[in-house]
Amino acid sequence: MLSAAVLTTLSACGAAPDKATGAAGDGKSKVQPGAAASAADFGGLDALVAAAQKEGQLNVIALPPDWANYGEIIKAFEAKYKIKVNSENPDASSADEIAAVKSRKGQKRAPDVMDLGIAFARSGADENLFAPYKVTAWDKIPAGQKDADGRWYNDYGGYVSIGCDAAKIPNCPTTFADLLKPEYKGKVALNGNPTKSGSAFGGVYAAALANKGSFADIQPGIDFFGQLRKSGNFIPVESTPATVEKGETPISIDWDYLNAGYAEQFKGKGVDWKVAVPTDGVYAQYYSQAVNKEAPNPAAARLWMEFLYSAEGQNLYLKGHARAVLLPVLTQDGTVDKDAAAKLPQIQGTPAFPASAELDKAKATLAEKWDKALS
């Protein structure tokens, strides 16, 4: 059984400070907020806080309160800095976030920050949509988990898992091979469309690995869901807490931290939610943070990033069952929330991560072939 920190075994050291103390600079802003590439450009963290409080608000999008503990994270940020967070369209996909950045360019209601599946973070950076910004914890984020220019960097992640309502399903599936059994007809769902959703994208990638595919070949995963669809097992309904509670999606392929959260959320509601990470398709992925290049509240956007990569922010992700990118750092320096870390779903097997070119290829293949496979 691997340790809870298996997702973040790449080398790292130190942790971001919790207190907004001026780590660099003379307390005077050296550049306009929208051009700041670090807290030092504001004159230190204290000056960044002051600039963000002057703006007074932050626009976020696609952050469901029950996803990786974002509900508590937003409340903690508002309470700590007295900045109002405008949370729009919490159930939006990564593709929706990118679309909002493009369509609202120059508008006050444009999103300031994004939380994106890695494939969408990379493509957004390639389209020059994000502002380079390196948080105080920059040197502690492993090199493989960030863009060298600071346009995006990973923050939390998890494993593709199979959630199942044992109150409705006598024998819950634990592998992708199990999902093909006739007893699961009309019961299997994904959290979204994989051409738009990072979680669903991960589900298809995991299915590819379980069916002799590879990071360079996602086609077997597409074929697998095509087979599930033809058998009647897979239903094209986006799995959400509401569909789970109603019994519409009793088997949901989703990130382990979301499925683990459902297990707690539905206690006492007639749902006995079990979570298994399929041993035949072990796939792990991080989500990435990025700052809109033309954020209407650029200082608040950068302060949000600093908060997420502080020990406080990273531990709040852990409370949501997500594996924080700085988990090894927090463990080493003694700032980790031990109770939250101990509750992370246990994993067997060692994860690997696709390269940028492989992600791009997989995304293009899905865009071309997914709808046809399910028709």
C-alpha cells in the first residue's frame, strides 16, 4: 500500500508562509498589478494584500463548493482578507472556463483565476491567455508540476476512481473490466463530457490504460466507453451529487477525492457510497491554477494564488480528500494536517503522468472520435 503522498513524490522542500509578511521589496509597488510576476513586484506580500483589498473582490468560475473543499477555501479567503469572492457557474467545465476568458475579455465580470484540467491549462498557455506569476512557494513546487514561465502550476490532484451506491448495487465494481458486466446496465456514468471536462478526460485515459492503451494511445479508452454505451451500461448523464442522491447515477467514474467526499456527504441519506481505485487502470492527475492575463482584479487574483499555495490553503485541499501538490513539503516541515492526510483514499500501484505532447494528442483524439464512438 503506497503512502498518502504518493502523488507528490517528486523532490520539493520548504513551504509557503501563511502570514502575508513582506518577503521582498521596499513595500512600494514596482509595476502595475496586471504585470506583476511575483509578490516582490508589489513590494512584498503585505503590499500585495493591500492592493488586493483595494480592489475588494475576486471573480472565480467552475469551483463547486463540494469539489476539493472549495466551499471552505473560498470562505477562509474571504474571512482572512476581507475580499468578496464572486463565484459563478460552479458546475462549469474547463472548456467553459477558457471560453469565458475569451468571450469576456475587457469585462469586469471576466474570471480572474482558473482551476483547470492539465490539458486545458497547457492549451490555454499556448493561446497566451494566462499571466506569468510565481507564488512565494514557487521553488517548492516540483519542476514537473509547473510551467517554467509561471503561466500555470499544479495545486491538487487525485486518482480516477469508481464510486458506487452499495445500497442499490449488490456487488460494487472495483475495476474497469467489472463495468462490462450485464448487472450494471444503465448504471455507469462519467462526471461530464471528456472533450470538455478534466475529470471525464481522466476517466477515459484510465480506461485506455486498463485496455492495453497508453498515454500515447487513448483510443482503447474511447473504444471501451463505446462498448459500454452499446451494451447499455454507460449512460450519457453527467454525474453530480444530485444525480447520485437521486439514484440516477449509482456508479460514477470520478476523482477519488470527489467520490470520497460523496461518501461523507450522503451519510444518513440512504446512500451507501463505496469508493475503489481500479487496479487495472491506475491514473492520477493534478489540476492547475492560472491567472487570467487580463484579470479585472489582478492583485486579488495573485493573492488568491498565494493563499492556495500557503500551508493553510494546501491543508484545506487535504480536508477535501485531494492530494495537495505541497503535501511532501508540509509533511517534512510539520505543518501538514495529519488527520486530513490520514483520510486520503489508499492506493495500490505507482502512478505515471503523460507528457505534454501525449496530452495534446489525447485531447485531439477525443475531440475527433468521442461523439462518434457513443452514437
